Amino acid sequence: MEKFFSVADIDNLDLVVQEALSLKANPYSWRELGKNKTLGLVFLNPSLRTRLSTQKAAMSLGMDVMVINMDKEGWALETKDGVIMNGTTVEHIREAAAVMGEYCDILGLRSFPSLKDKVADYTEELFNKFVKFCGVPVVSLESATRHPLQSLTDLITIMEYKKMARPKVVLAWAPHVKALPQAVPNSFSEWMCKAQEQGLVDFTIAHPTGYELNDEFTAGARIVGDLDDALTAADFIYVKNWSSYHDYGQVHPVEGDWLMTNNKLALTNDAKVMHCLPVRRDLELSSEILDGPNSLVVKEAGNRVWAAQVVLKRMLESLKK
Amino acid sequence: MEKFFSVADIDNLDLVVQEALSLKANPYSWRELGKNKTLGLVFLNPSLRTRLSTQKAAMSLGMDVMVINMDKEGWALETKDGVIMNGTTVEHIREAAAVMGEYCDILGLRSFPSLKDKVADYTEELFNKFVKFCGVPVVSLESATRHPLQSLTDLITIMEYKKMARPKVVLAWAPHVKALPQAVPNSFSEWMCKAQEQGLVDFTIAHPTGYELNDEFTAGARIVGDLDDALTAADFIYVKNWSSYHDYGQVHPVEGDWLMTNNKLALTNDAKVMHCLPVRRDLELSSEILDGPNSLVVKEAGNRVWAAQVVLKRMLESLKK
Amino acid sequence: MEKFFSVADIDNLDLVVQEALSLKANPYSWRELGKNKTLGLVFLNPSLRTRLSTQKAAMSLGMDVMVINMDKEGWALETKDGVIMNGTTVEHIREAAAVMGEYCDILGLRSFPSLKDKVADYTEELFNKFVKFCGVPVVSLESATRHPLQSLTDLITIMEYKKMARPKVVLAWAPHVKALPQAVPNSFSEWMCKAQEQGLVDFTIAHPTGYELNDEFTAGARIVGDLDDALTAADFIYVKNWSSYHDYGQVHPVEGDWLMTNNKLALTNDAKVMHCLPVRRDLELSSEILDGPNSLVVKEAGNRVWAAQVVLKRMLESLKK
């Protein structure tokens, strides 16, 4: 595997899930695979789960790991080409990426979208330049439009906790006070659409008017504006806020109550509730759910390790060839 | 050992000191014990000694170590229950702690007191929630009211450098320009009081009026307001500033000269001088002492490694069971 | 090797280059040498290349590595002696250095100059105090007046890519918008002057009037004010901005065009172009050169690993004695 950026980088979803779960059962059985290999984790934004779970996965594979908070410990990056660098940016991504590629066998990059420049964000300008110039395999630690380690984790979690062959999975928009990226819902949606194609799930999206996702990510999903309708007989609910894609990065007032509560849970097939975290309690998701028996959010976060580990393992195996 | 938070977590003080000193003599003889075990060090505040000595101790035990500056690299934490999270805090400690517990076999947490909310600080609200929700053994890297790795270090240092069976140890308040927590003096005091009970030391506290510690930490200590009286025949002087406990977090003007100098040292039994560091030179403790033969402060800081290593070793042994 | 601070710490330059290149050929053949040894990397300023390449070198030698951003994660340092510490600095370098020496077998320190206090900068006050008080071997990760790991890297790169016995090397001043230290050009110059003495290169410096370096670093170099003259028949061009030494830390307007471009490259013997990075594109060095076949900047940055590794290897060998 040369890159882990989207669901397109994985052919057989069931297979990768089974491999991840076998790593969960035997985390340290591949300590030799990563020996004398270095992973560099580059953060342009904050991170808790991704930072720790990816480090842990790499160490369990025997890799050496280096973490850099580029924004705080390194130099302010220039990403545009053709500019005379006489301003506040100190280093161009062409050099920064290439240099990090000299030091690492595999790199991970986290870079949030601007939410201001839709074209730059949706062409994944920064991530793609990093991949192009660093010259080594790159794992996305969340880019402008996708968060694939999260989505793989989510699929692993659904497969681990499902009680039937083809569970009903609902992505449910939820309120927030800030304008958040579409990366997590985009990514979850493209993974679930492919999982649906491969017969693993049945996938529905519910959101208020004005919060339509880019349809490149939702092909095949049932999309509804009525949350109660979506939740009926659901087996898994994935709660998540996002800002508007069409009116890019904006937050619109919505009608109706989109906070996920036990009342809404009653409509479901005793659904398990998921969220990528961090979650705003009692704004996106009620405390009663988070502290109750239906919440999977902590176990889901725990599964981040196995998603990272299976991706790194496949990349290491490619390097060996 | 499930938790290392206070002196109550250690029964026999002499035994733990001997075990620490045997690790000092053979630091790398337990490299296999921590294999495939991960320590997560979580900092909500700055740290030099604790950060480096605990990392080193864990690596010497063969552990994988991850460090996170939660305030800078992760998300702003909410610690109160029952609040709608529509403000500036991004993640609740319930989720953050639980998630870190998924990634680590043992966690360490540093969280200073507010010095504003006495009840929250002295009930150790944040630390206790972290312990409750993370679900794995936790080492305090200094909490609101205690700094047990420092106090264990101090006991190790006293036992290592004592010239008689039951040395006289004096905790001496010293001036400062900032309002500092009571964590170090509270903790030192509760460790020395227990050490006195177990026949290891003779313990006296000297402080100006208005700087009485919470008597929960000082039971059994001789407490005096006259520094010269306290210093007479002292074998060890532990210099430290703290703010008022009763007039919580306040700094009062004091009478008399509480800066520790060679003149005061002349009253003692050629006492060794200790401080947890960082120390304000010539405000708390004179340069002549710090640079002279009676100072133990650097060797004391060096011993932080063995305090951390014996605690982690005992926790790892508990995990193995 | 007790210290790696300047070219004076290496006797035979050809020998150290050959040793570095043999590590490049077999990076992991010394994994046992650093076992149970700890490297501490202390940063008072930002760093990308130095941070990652030195970590990687140490891990490849089997060392445990700890990194601390002293300015952000630790305490504000006092460096002057004889001051009553009642201001904003929290810890004196005497204690901080000594304590870190307790935890580490080898330390690295990065500390940029003030560019305001020429005497303090050029006597290397901070670096020398750190060395004196920490009590263990210290590697400079760039100090006020020198960047020896960079210069060793540069020499390795020249020796690796040279096409003749004694290539012509030119240090060429370039424009910038900020006042930069003289550390890189000072250091490059003293290494090239020694390399010239040892018959390895032929060394020329070109800079505008007002940008004369301290002649302690340039003895033996040919120094010219005409860039075209310097570039004639050059085999390697080392492009770098620096602020004025004599009018300390100032930036003067210059006459003529000092931006390095393909037009200027045409004057050379198809010279390879080097830069320590980060580089301001199209201000110091043109994009056409950086993206073209003559640029060595990325390979040069990659060689930072082998410079660090040979230095750490020699220090570890000294420890063993």
C-alpha cells in the first residue's frame, strides 16, 4: 500500500477488518516487521486519538516513531507555488515534505481544511503536495476532506458489534457551536457506501436541509431529511456535526431537534451509538446515551489502534517487497 | 499497585527505598518486565524533571512511552458534569480519560490546582475523575494537593545521605513572588510524618503565621513559627515556598527573614539542603548554598528516576498478576 | 568525543566523512552500541531537520531518546549569574542543565543567538554554561555562533557528490526579509577553511559590503564582493543569508542582485547548489534551481542523519571507555 487516503485504497473491506481484528487478538506478533523502520507523524492541527493510537500501533509493530507538531515545533509552511517567500511563511512544503521523506520510511500527516477555500480543500491541495514531494508512503491522519483511519475504525467497530448479517447504519447530523469540517462524515459515508456495495451494511444519512454532503461521497446511500424516519430500526447510529458543503463552511440555523437522546434511541433496534470524538456532551449527544449501555464511543476510539496497525502493517509489507 | 497518589499507597517506606536504591544500582535489569506495555504521560501543565525522569524510568523498564501535552497538542478539557458543552471546552474528561485508558497499560497525569476553588482542588476532583474513567493504573505526576513521586524521591535521598539512624528533617517555608500550590509541602509532610512513625526520621515544620498547612498532612509533625529554633541540630533542610491554605491561594507579607542562607545553615548539624526544583535563586535559597557542598538539589532531582522506576515496576508487577 | 561544538572537535575531516558514509551504507549495524544509553534533545527554538535527523540517528544506534521543548514544555530559563530571581524566569540554567545531565548520557542543545548582545552571543555564554553544568557530553544542535552538525553534513555532501579531487566551493550571501544569525555561515566557513587546509576543497566567500563575517571563522578563505567573480568555475554553491556581524544583527540594503538563479549558475562548472534549509523560495534561491537538477538541498538535508550518527557514535565510544 503506497498511500492510505480514502476507501479506494482498500479493495476488500471484510478482509481488512478481519486482519485488524486478528491484530487486536495478537498485537505484538509483528514486532519484527517494523524493525529498523521509522514512522514520522506530522501534525498541523491538534490530535489526541490519532496521535496516540497511531504511535502505539507503530511501536507495537516494532517501528521507531517520531512526532512533530509542525505548527509549533517546526516552521510555518508555505503551500502555494510561484510565490516569492518574503512574508511570514518560512519553509515551502516542497522542501519540508521531501526532507521528512529522507528521514522516514512512512509518514503520517494531519491537515485540517481551511473551510474558506473550497477548491483548495476539495482538491486536497496540501495533502497531495505532501504525498508528491515526500516520496514515501503516506497515511492520512485526517485531511481536508477525509479521515480514513477513523472510518476504517468505524467499520471495524460495526463488524465487531453487529448482531446480524447486514445491520442498518445511520449517519445522523447533530448540532454544534463551531463550523466543523466535512471530513469525518464524507469519509464515513464513502466507507459505508462501499461496505453496502460489498453486502456488509445498509446505509442511511439524515441531515437538515442545507447540510447536503458532496455527492461524490454519498453515492448509493439513502438520504433523508427526517431523523425519526432514518432512525427507525437502526442498528448503529453515527452521530456527527458538519458545516455546510454547498454554502461552504457556513453554519445555518436548523429546524427540529437534532440532539441525539434516549427518546430518539427508542425508535431504533436498540442501536449502538458511535461518534468519532471529541464530542460536545448534551449538544451533539446526550450524557444519558454517552454514559449508558448503548454507547460504543470509547471502544470505538480504542479500535483506532487496530485500524492504524493494519494500515501500517500493509505498508511495511509493501516496503519489504 | 493500582494507583500512586499519596503515601497511603506504600506500606513499608524502608522497603520501597531499598528497592529504589537497588534499581539505581542496576537500572536495566528489568528490561523484560515492561515489554509490550505502554505508558502514557499526560501533562496539563509544564514539567521538566517529572517529564524526563518518568520517561527514562519507563524506557529502562522496557516500556513504550507516549507523552501528550493535553493543553497544547490535544483538546481543551471539560471537567464538570452536567454542563451543556456549548462553550470553549472541546472534550470531556470522561471520554478523554477513557480513551487514553484504551491505549495505555499505565497512565501518568499532571494537573496543578486552580488555587481558586479550594473544594475542587482539595477533593482532587480532576485527578479522581481521571482515575475513575481511564480504567487503568494511574501515577500522579503531581496533582492539586500532592506530588508523591517527588516525596518518594525526597525520602530516598534522605535515606541515601543520612549519617545517623534517625536524622532530623526540617521543612522550611521560603519566600516567592508567585502564589504556589501546597502540593509539594503537603506531600513531603505526609511522607515524613509516616517516615517518623516508622522510625526513619524526626520531622519538624517551620513557617510564618498564616501559612499553616491543612492538618490532614501534618499529623505528628512538630510545627514551629521560629525558623532558627527549627534549624537547630537539623540534618536535612527541605526549603519550599507555598501559598496560604486557609486564606486559599493568597500570598501574605511575612515578618523576619526566611531566605535560606549559610548563616542559617550554621545553626544546623551541617545539614544537607534539599529543594524539589525549580528554585528561585537568592529568593528562596541562596546561591552560596546551591553552589556549595551542602546542596543535594541536583542529586535529589537525579533520584526522581528511581522513584518513578520503583513505582512503575510495582505497577507492572500488579498487571502481570 | 566530549563535546561537538565546532570544527576543532574533529581532527581528520576525511576520516569522519568516510565513517559517516559507512554508517549511511549500514545504518543499523551499531544498534548494540547505544543500548541502555539515553540522549536528551533540548530545544530553546524551533527545529525540523535537526530534531528529526538527530532522533533518528540516535534510535538507529539503539539509544533511548527524550525530546524537550524547554521554552514550551519546561520552565523559563535564567542564564545570568548573580541575579535575585524575583522576575519571570523560573529556573536557572545551572540547575536545569545539571538535572538533565542526571537523566541523560548525552545531551543536545539548540539555542539561537539574541542578535542583540554580541558579547554574550559570541562568547557562547548560554551554550558554555550548559556544557559546564550538565556534566555529560553535549552535541550542539546549533548555538549562537555555529551549527556544526549542519557543517559536517555539508562536508559529507560535498565529498559524496564531488567530481574532482579538490572542488571549488563558494559560500554566497543571499537576500532575506529577516535578520538571521551568522551561525550557519560562520560554521560552514570554519569547516571549509579546515577542509581547504587538509586539501579537500578550494573555498571562496562572496558577500556584499557590510556583511563581513567575524574573521575568526574565515581565515584562509578567498573573500570577494563580486558574486559573478566568485561563481566562475564553481563546483558547489552554498547559498545563505546572514545579518551583519559588525553592525550586529542589522540588515543593510545591498546593491546588485544576490538572488541565486539559473543565469548565475551558467557562470559555474555546472555547480551543485546547497542550502541548509529552510529556504525562502525566489528570495534567496530561485524555484527553478530548487526544482532543477543542480539542487542538492534535499539530499543534503537527508545527510543530516549521518552527521548526527557519526558524532553520537564517537561520543558513545568515548563513554564506553
